[in-house]
Amino acid sequence: MKQITTDYIFHKAVDKLCEQHELQLINYLKATLIEVGLLLNFREKPQVRRKIFTNDKKQNLRSSV
């Protein structure tokens, strides 16, 4: 079985990351086969958030690929 490993990188240039940005990243992860996402903010004080989302639906989709 071939395993696909991909990360999603979501970059921003805002004063500060907020919950809305993290929720947007989680929604992208839910909608795709991607399980790991990085949220990066490139302002004066750089910020990094790492989110992981996995569920049974993704396992079923992956096995059919």
C-alpha cells in the first residue's frame, strides 16, 4: 500500500495569530487527506502553530487510492 505524506503550510502576515486562523487551518485539514498543518505568521514576532487532524474517513479514502 502506498502512503501519501503531505503537510499543509498556511502563512499569514498579521499582528498576532488568533483562534480564527487556527480554526481555518483545521477546516482545511478536515476537507483534505492532509493530516498535518503548519500555521506561520511572519510579522515582527514570528509565530508557529502545528495542528494535526485525522479521522476514520481519511483512512478509508487513503486505502482506496
